Amino acid sequence: MRIHPGQLGFDVDGVVADTAEAFIRLARDDYSIIVHPEEITDFMVEDCLPIPVKTINEIFARLLNDPLEADLRPTAGAMAVLKKLAQEAPLTLITARPNPAPISAWLERHLGRKAFQTTRLVATGDHDGKAAHIRALGLNFFIDDRHLTCNQLASEKDITPIVYSQPWNRGRHLLSSVENWADIRKLCLQ
């Protein structure tokens, strides 16, 4: 089955943006804390890492408020696939980030002006509030790394969630998943 790009939406952090890599790098470089990717076994990193909550909040605040300054990087392969998808339909990204401006600037930098101009970005400020936006934007498929969001979407009529596989969601769901952006390319651009 091919998914038309106009029917597919994406979460940002953990799917389009490699937030885990940035978190690990900032923890190491600015706090001398070593974290290995396989140690992040829970979406709520404070539940799986022995790092003070204050430090975790500081790192995530930097990633939320100024992803360009924090050198947040795209997930491997994301921008190439998104640019191809943007040639077929406007991109739709729905994020739990509360403020769209910082991630909008980040997306424009990494996608380029042409692909970004038609991109629809919705900042919900809530992990659990995505279904209404997905429906309002006419999407039928949504890729997210948070398994709880995907499980919630699975109960919605006419929305098919796809889990973007990450260490914090493996073995925690029975939903369709993708391992990387090559898998997403195959779903949409066969």
C-alpha cells in the first residue's frame, strides 16, 4: 500500500529531529554527563536516567527555545525524504512543542525555503491533543515516536498511527512501525 504524502503527518522530535542525539551531546558537552542511546528506555527520560530533573529540564528548554543554537540535527535521512514528499503535497508536522516559532526557523533552515513554504506546522503544547489536529488537517496517517500517542490515535476512527521506532518505544506497542526514513520513503515514494 502506498500512502499519499498529503494524507501523512509527522511528529517533530524523535521523528524529524534527532532530539535524543542532541540531548546526549548537550548532557556530555555542557554537564559532563555520559548517556548512551540504549539507556533512554522511556519517553520520560527522568524515569530512566540518573540525571537531576533540573538538568534534564535545562537541556530540553534549550532544545525547545533555540534548536538552532543548540545544534539540533535532523534525523538521518529525514530532510531528503521530506523534500521529495513536499514535491507531491504540502508537508504536515504536528508537534507537542508549545511554541512553533523556534522549530519553524529550524525547519526552514533544514528543509530549505521551497519545501518549507507550503509546510503546515501545528504546535499543540500537548502530547495527547494531536488527534483533533490530524483530523482537521485531513490526514489519515501519522508517524510519532511516542507510543502512548500512537496508541491513543489507534482508537480514533480514520487515523492510522505508525510508530517511529526508538529505544523508548520498542516492545511497548503492537502497532505498525518504521525503523528509519528509508522505510518512510518506501511507504510513500515507491
